[in-house]
Amino acid sequence: MARVKQDPDSAPMSWREPIYLFAQLQQEWNKSLLLWIEYLTFQSDEDLEKEVTFIGFDSGQWAAKPKDIALQLNYHSIYHRAQIQTLMRAQGIDPDFVDYIASKYRKLS
């Protein structure tokens, strides 16, 4: 979100820090999610297609559409979900069934 909003302090931000305690994760997730929900609520489809510029991880100038940044965050979470399940299986743990639809569908007969 810092990049989308062109925060001048976004360049030195880390994906790995700060490290939150387990008890803090839900609160921090909600704060992050709320920023995106508030942002997306007030953007038109056209606004989400306009490139924003930002300083990237390599200190270079980059550009991307907010729509694509939001999609990347979502899609990348899928990668990590699979990664975590693979690590659990490697440790002999049978992970829960986590497909989204499993939390939404219902058997009729």
C-alpha cells in the first residue's frame, strides 16, 4: 500500500520486518487488510488501471497498476499456502483442507 500511495518511506520497507509475535498477527493482518479495503472502496476501475510509480527493492524506479499490485498480493499468498502445506507434509503432518470453496459449498442431498 505504501507503494500505491507513493509513500516516500516505502523504499526502505522490508518484507521480513518487523517480526510480529503470533498473538499480534491477527491485528496486523486486519490493519493491512483495512488499508486495502479503504483504498479500493474509493477507486474507480479506471483509477486501478493507472500506473503508479515507486522505488523498488533495487532502488530503481518502477511502475505498475494498483490492480496488478493487489492481484500479486493475493496470488502470492496462494504460493505461500502451498509452500506451508508442503513443509507440513514433509514433517509428517497432514494439513487441513484449505480450498476456499470448501468453506462455502454445502451438500444438498
